[in-house]
Amino acid sequence: MSASPNERLDEVRAELRAVAERLGDLAYEELRRAVEAGEARRPELERQLTRARHAVERALAVLGDADCGDMPTP
């Protein structure tokens, strides 16, 4: 028996939530590395990772995910 469209969409939402979390973790690690290295500015990689996480969270909001974080809808 194959999954219904709603079940498949729930799976995609779960995958997107996992990707958003991983991107957030990577951004945090990069920011922490920069602080430990004494850098005065936010690293470009951290900015890119944060933008990517926000894009995934916006996609979750479009798909109607209730757990898409604290991002405002576009």
C-alpha cells in the first residue's frame, strides 16, 4: 500500500525541518568558530547558512507547517 499524498507531504515537511535544523547547527558552529578565532565580524559562511535556513523555513510556512520556527511569513 502506497502512502497518501498527505503522508508524503508530511515526510517532506519532516525532511525540511531536519535540513533547517542542520543548517542552523552549521551556522552556529561557524559563528562559534569565528568568535573563538577573534573575528570581529559575522563570517560570510554563517550568513549564507542562515539565509538558507530561513529559505527552508519559508518553504515550510508555504506548506503549512506549524513547527517552522519563529520566521515571519514572507
